[in-house]
Amino acid sequence: MNKTALFKSMSVKFSSPSKMPCYSWSLQALDTCPASIGPDGQLVDACKGCYATTGNYLYPNVKSPREHNKQDWQRAGWAADMIAFISTQSHFRWFDSGDLYHIKLAKKILEVMKATPQCKHWLPTRMYKFSKFTAVLDQMNALENVVVRFSSDSIKGAIIRGQFTSTIIPHADDKTIATVCGAYANEGKCGDCRACWSRDVQIIAYPQHGLKMARLNLKTI
């Protein structure tokens, strides 16, 4: 079965963000992001400006696959379907919206990662904040084909601890010790860059983008 036929035959719903060179598997933003809530009970700054809560992400036909996936991952054959598809890919991103909200989901994703060593996996998450996820995230990052990037809550470039991390900076030319994402100088596309998937890149800094983030930045100056 070719890749297109395999894709169409599955219950799994993938997304193909225009920025990226690969498919992604996603969930609805905020609904599956328990770590987006800070100690004060409010959304952390990075999540207040979340791109996945604006624009096209609000349309029912865009939300529907993410809502479907929240139920679909719980079925017995989900991991096998994911493995069958990802085995045909060179790169894969988990969660262009949503997060690794359930420990059973995390363990299933680990199973998929282990079974697809030829594919480079990138998984951004804030679930490192919860100790019950520590062991499975460590197991993921021990795999040579996986980068789990811990996301900072900051929109001012604050760096957090972790083997692989990311942060948000106000502008692309801000001084930082991180590797700055160049997509926003390339029509919003990754192009040939694969830094987010690279185990040689410890910290990625994403320049702020979008009207929602711009308004938030003005409020926090």
C-alpha cells in the first residue's frame, strides 16, 4: 500500500502545517494542555498568545480532527496504525497544537517512537512540570531518533532546564544563547532547517508572531 492509500485508510487524523516539512498529530489546544495553567490559576504567558487558538484553528473542520484524535488514541489499534504510517516518514512532529495530557498517551507515543527508528520525532511539551511524566519523557529523549523539547512559559526569552528546550523571544534579533528559528524570515516555513529535530541543538528560540502574541507583548512591557 502506498503512502497516500495508507493515509486515507486510517482512522488516525494527521495535520500537515504549511510551515513544516512533515506531518503532525495534534489535539485541541488548551483543552489538552493542563500545564498551560500557572500557579496563579491563569494561562502562562506563552499560552495566552497561542497561535493554535486563533485564525484557521477556530474553524470546525480544523478542530474536528483534533477532537477525533482525543478519542482515537485510546483504541487498541492506534499505536499500530501510527507505526505503519510513520514508518514511511523521515520526520514527524507531535502536537502542532495540544499537549501530552495523559500518561497512557505518553506511553503509547513512546511505543511508536521505539518502533520507528528511521524517523526523527520532535515533541514539544510542558508536561515535564508533572513528575509522573518524568520517566517516560526521559525514555523518549534517550532514543537517538527523538527530541522532546521542554517549552518555556516565557515570551521574553527565559531559558529553562532540560536536555532539549525552547523559549519565545520578542524579536528575531534579540540576544540569546539559543538557536533562533529562521522560519519567520522565510515566509513562515522551515525550508531546509531541521534544528527542532536535531539532538545537536539544545535550545530553540522562536520569535513572537501573530496579532495575539503582539498584543500580549504590549501588555507585558
